[in-house]
Amino acid sequence: MLAYIGKRILQFIPVFIGVTLILFFLRAVIPGDPIRMIAGEKAVPEAIYQQIVAQNHLNEPIYVQYGYYVNDLLHGDLGTSYHKHKTVVAIFAEKLPYSARLALCAICIEIVIGIAVGIISAIKKYSFIDALVTVSTAILVSMPAFWLGMILQIFFGIALKDLTGGLLSLPISGAGGPISNYPAWMHYILPSITLASVSLAFAARIMRSQLLEVMNADYIRTARAKGLSKAAVIWKHALKNAMIPVVTFIGIDFGVMLGSAILTETIFNWPGIGSEIVRAIGQRDWPIVMGGVILVVTIVVLINLIVDISYAYFDPRIRYKKKAGD
């Protein structure tokens, strides 16, 4: 097992090199004076100009600059924001908890509702419930998240508030705070639903298709022939094997949610990584953009590693192969 984990960690090295190379050279070819971005719009005296050049190694060849950048990354230094004049690490330390909590809420919705709906749909194959699930998931998959977010804002934040005189409504902006009229947890409801909508539909469809496939396997027919009840066959035999693709999807999706919730965080004015990256792109604040991408890639790789290790629990055959030296 340790050898397997070591191999998976080593696979992160080429991914890290490829991502940093692409980001670094994209920054180099995109028009704009990095010194002007660092110093601001005011005129920069020659002495300060040269100092900024020396501090950022801008007088060195591009490959030398890349070497300095990678060295800083390995020491935990993602750079300093051009506009906020704070380290990128400090900025993400403030933003990451908001994005992580939002992604965790969305994943919980995806797991509880998506898997449950998929199981029910597979058990009730070709019934009205199955047809309803198929149609509903197809709609959610094709529905843009930003459109769904705005619909939820209009209905739960405006229409429902007007209909009930303010008794029933949900917050449509921000993550709560002293000036909010709602408890902090209520601010997570609409963004979490919006963020989980597409993933929930995919999880339900994967769960349904995998469970139907497993239910036709030989060992399931053997379990039925032994006289086991339908519930025992599903929960003790079929579900574990059917869960493997679902676990893969949900695990990867959690990492993606942390960085790709840009539209959701922008619509709901959520103070997370996604909205911060959008602001940084508009201002060409490259240290934040590059640091955000590297952070998300690192999280996705780590979650992929955890998902791979979890396979051994869901499928004993994988555990046996690893023990045999696979």
C-alpha cells in the first residue's frame, strides 16, 4: 500500500511541472507591464523601477525566472498580490474556508440526494419514479448553474419574501455577518444547491447505471439463488461495487468545486476563492490567478489519491491485488 501511495505521489511531479510551466509562460506572453501592475498607475522613479526589476528577477532570462518561481513555490511562497499588496498565501487563507465550507455543503447534498435518487431509480426501473428521475436529471445537467442561481434568488429571496411578508425567505448574497438579518447557516442554502445541482444529477445517473449493471452480474444471481432478500442483495453485495465510479466522481468533484465555483460565488457575492480569482483576472493580478490554479490542482491531486486508496474498501479485489504487489 505504501509503495502504491508513493507511486501516486510521484505522478504529481509532472503534473506540477506542466501546470506551472503553462501558467508562467502564459503570464510572460500576455501583454502588460508587470512593473506597472506592481507599482500602480503613478509614475515610478528610476531607482524604484530598477529595485522592482531586481526583486522580481525581471532582468533575468525567462527560464531563470521560472526557476526562481518554482523555488518560491517549493518554499510555500505563492507571491504577493499586485493590488492588495498582501501575500497570496494570506489572501487564500482568508478565502479558502468559505470555499471549503460551501463545497462541503454541496458535496453533502450531492451524496445524500444524488446517491439516494440513483438507488431508488435503479430499484424502480422503468416505473414512473424512474422516468421522473431521468427527466429531472436531464434538465439539471443541461441547466446553466448561473441561471439556476438567479432563479433561486428571484424566487426565494424576492418573490417568496413578498408573498409571505418577509416571514419566509432566504438570503441571496454574502456569507453572513454582523449586519445580516439571517443566521449564518442560511446563507449556505442557495449557493450550495446551485453548486450541487449539476453534480447531483450526474451522481444520480451514474449510481443508477452502475447499480443496474451490477444487478445483472453472476454473483448477484448466486446471492438471489441462496434465498437472500432483495434488500440484502442490494445493500450487502451490489451497492459496494456499484459505488466505485460514484466515489471517483464525487471525490474529484469536491476538488473541482473548490476552484470552479466561480459563477456560483460571483452570483451570490460569496467571499471565496472563485470570486477572488475573477477579481484577479479582471485586474491582471497574476500572482493570485496563478496561485489559485496551483492550489486547486494540488487539492484535486490529493483528493484523487484519497479516492484511489478508498477503492480498497469498496472492492476487495483491488485490496487483494495491492497486497499481491500490484
